[in-house]
Amino acid sequence: MQGVLVFSGQQAGQLTRAALEALGAGRRLASALNEELLALVVGADVERAAAQAIAAGADAVFTVANPILAEFQADLYLAAAEAAVRQVDPRLVVFTLDSAGRDLLPRLAYRLNAAAVTEVTDFQVDGKVVKWIRPVYGGKAMAVYQQLRERALVGLRAKMHEPAVLDGSGSGRVVPVDFTVDESTAVARVVERIQATLSGVNLAEARVVVAGGRGLGGPEPFAELQKLADLLGGAVGASRAACDAGWVPPSMQVGQTGTIVAPDLYIAIGISGASQHIAGIAGARTVIAINKDPEAPIFKRANIGIVADYKTVLPTLIEQLRAVVGA
Amino acid sequence: MRIVVCLKQILDPEVPAKDFRVDPTTKRPIQGNAKLVVDSYSENALEVGIQLKEKSGGKLVAVCVGDKRADEVLRRALALTADEAIRAWDPAWQELDAAAVAHVLARAIRATGGADVVLLGRQSGDVERGLVGPMLAEELGAPCVTVATGAEPAGDRLRVRREAEGGYEAVEVPLPAVLTVTNDEANVPRLPKVKDVMMATRKPVKVLGTGDLQLDPSRMDPGVVLTDLYVPEMDSTCEFVEGDDGPAKATALATLLRERKIL
């Protein structure tokens, strides 16, 4: 049992940001363990993503190529990943917990009878022993886990690990996995895709996010937040409370179980700062909070705070910032 | 249709960070004055279960792994028209990892009449592992649909609406199936009626122990061990913008953002 195998998701021949994060962390793990960094690339076409994985530092890339794997389908990808792990026999299998990682890791861990650790934000390697560190209780405590099985499946919290850089100097080998699959393996079948009507900037990728919470009191004020976001070239997000109230669609939910964001600037308006919300903005560089309650937990995370009713702040702020950004 | 909802009881996640303490010897949080509550995703799962029972008929069964205190969670499910309540517990279970919880749930379901649909929260608000639901699907040899927002019968199959990149997708699965549920406007938990809360206190909770469950000891072996739990140092460095009123503070903030080149 040797090596660190990283599940490296791709979209149309490009490794995803999640894959690069997992490869970055995987490189650090492999170096500390003095073992090889191995990548797993699954899809209809795998050549371009495999080349990227090598450029990102993989010593070897294992590939599963099949036309029916063009789109992520949990049952099919699970079978592919299981075959790959059985062939490669790695010590660690690393995922970033995007939607594919969340679907695959638990079931694969069960099938391989491996240790499973999720939401990992940090790790310490001492010889061959790894301590897996992750937030629990909504970030109020940190837990340290050690595996009791020879093999562990490790889920990294998204946007918490430095992504690998494609420097092109790698010279890894590409090895196809011996695996065949047909449609009958796909038990759960997607019968319809329903696009939410999203406009503007992608929340997950936005450099600026303006988010509103229960303190807004209703759906109407989100139009004001949109104005501010438009001005700053950003996206509008919301707390779970605002989504559960039906003011905005759940696709706008920022938090541990909504969209995890890591913008340069996060402006939280009328958001008290529940733990799961704070966990979803851990990667934000600067957090500004506007809330009338000076005791609101959001101020513990915020870099800059305004204690006031947002209604008295927002119009002037928009006007002043319009001058700043020259719009 | 037999619909089983697995519920988890957790330490109130809204306990403020300043009140959160860890017992350094047991490596567990100290409960203090905090309440134990139903995990919020469990509530969403229960709501999906209630809606599914309304559409398909059949029985709604609530299952919980926990000691006597967890009866409160099951009573709430009974008050929300669950037909049966089952609690699995053995005092020896102090540190069950996710695979062990999945194994206990699978055996509890098997021992009490099986299931056509099993619903769980996508992950719990305490340790947020997100493992138990999909592992339970593997235990039962059933398909798994994650981050479901609702479900309805479709012939001999189940049509599940789930969150997907940029919207939703509809997935069809044969039964039995396991769904992990995420919060959505379609599954906001309803409140029980007062008379149903009263009725629920008189309904039985069936308690299953190790002997009833016929557990496989190898499945109960933990895969991971918690070696430390600690409260991280979180220095608040928030700089409050001063001003006489809202507009004055807004002006001061705009100035600050410009000076610091944050914008």
C-alpha cells in the first residue's frame, strides 16, 4: 500500500479548481510521507486533464476513459474509482469535497473498508502517521483524528487548501485503469435538469460577495444588495435563514452547506453569523459586517464592522462607492 | 410504502462560541446549559418523509441512535404523524464512527420491518461528517441520492428532486432507496399541532439493544480515532467604523476602503 491518490475532477478537459486544491494538498502529503503523488482522472476524454495533473506535480496519472463517463454520474464514477483504488492500492485517497467528492467518498470508504475523514482543513505528518485536523461544532472547536486502518479516504474542505500550480515541468506517466462499465451500473438516473434562473456573477467564483440575512426582514432589500454587488462587480449571497424564509432561492445560500465562498471582499448585511455561515466564508480575505446588534457573532469574524441599521447605511454607501469605483 | 426517517439529536449548534467548552479528558463538548436539539437537516428529512407519506400513503417510521434523551426527538416525530418510533442504543457505544452508525441504522431498519425509502439529513450540525447517509445506502445495498429536496412516487420507482450545479435535477431510483436531504423552500419543517404533541407523549418508543440488532462486530470497529478536541483561539480583530449615524458610518467606510485599497 503506497502513494497518495488524488481524485482529480475535470470539466471539458480542464481540471477543476477542486482538483487543483486536492493535488496541491496531495503534493504536500506525498512529499511529507516520502511517497508518490498519484492522480485519478475519469471522463470521456482524459488526455488533456491527465497532462494537467502531471503539470500539477503528479508522478503518475491513472485514467478511466469511457464515453458514458462524460458527465458525472455517482454510480458510474464510484465503480470507476473503486476499480482504480483496487488496482493502484494507495495509502491515501484524497478528494476535495465538492458535490462529486461528497457523493463518492463515503460509499467508496464503505466498499474498501477504509478509514474516512471529511472536511479536513489541515494536517500534520510525523513519519508515516498523519493527524487530520478539521473544524467541528460549526468551527467552535477543532478535532484531530488519526486513522485506525491502513488506508484512509480523506475529504478536504473546499477552498481551504492552496491549489497546485501548473508549472509544466512534470514528467509523470499515464496508466489506464483496467475497467469496463456499462449503463446498467447507473441505478440512479438523472431524468431532467432544471436550471435555476441565475443572472450575473457566479457566487462561488466572485471576488466580491454582498450577502443578506434575516435582518433584511424580507425579499425586497435584496434588490439594494444587488445594486451594491453590481457596482463592485460582485455577486449576491444570502444566509440560510433568508433562504429558508423563501426570500431568495437556496442557490444563493452561503455557508458550510450552501456555497462556500472565498472572495477578496465579503459584505455581510443583517447576518448574525451562525457558525455554519461563518464556516462558509472562512476563505474570505476581508469581511465587512453591517448589523444593528453589536453582540452579533458575525463581528467576531469581521475585519471591519458597522453597528447600525443597514437601511441607514446602504444608500450612502452605494452613493459613496459609486464615486470610489468611478461608475 | 414504508418510509424510514433517521433523526439525529445534537448539541444546540447556536450555542455562542464564548460559552463553548471542551472537557480535556473526555475530549467532548461540555453541555452546560445548552439544549439538545433535533439536527436541522434531520428536520428537513422528516418533512420530506411527511410529504412523501401524504402522496404515497403507507407508514412513516422515525429511527434514532441515542440514549434515553433522544426520545424527545422521536416524540417530536410522533407528534408530526410518524406511525412508529425506534431507538437503538447500547451504553457501550460511546464513540461510534460513521460506518458503525450506518451499520446500527441498517440493522435497526432490518429488525423492524425494512424500508422502501430511507431519509436522512445530508450531514449533521455538530460533527458535519456527511458520511452516514451514503454509507447506510451501501449497507442496505440500495441506491443513494444526496442533497435531495423532495421526492414523489413514480410508478414502482421514486422521483427525487435534488440540488445540482446551477439549479436542480430530477433523479429516478428503484426502491428501496436512501436519500440524504438538504434544506430547501420545498421542505421547510412544519410545526406539530398542540394536540398531537400531547398524543405523542402516550405513544411507545421501541428500544433496540445490541441483542436485537444482530450486529457484525467487524463493522463496529472504528476506522478513525479522535485524538484531540480543542477550542481554537479566535481573537476578534474587528475594527468598528465610527460615526454619528448610519450615513456618517457609510461615508467613513467608503473612505477606509479607498485608503486601504480594499477596492
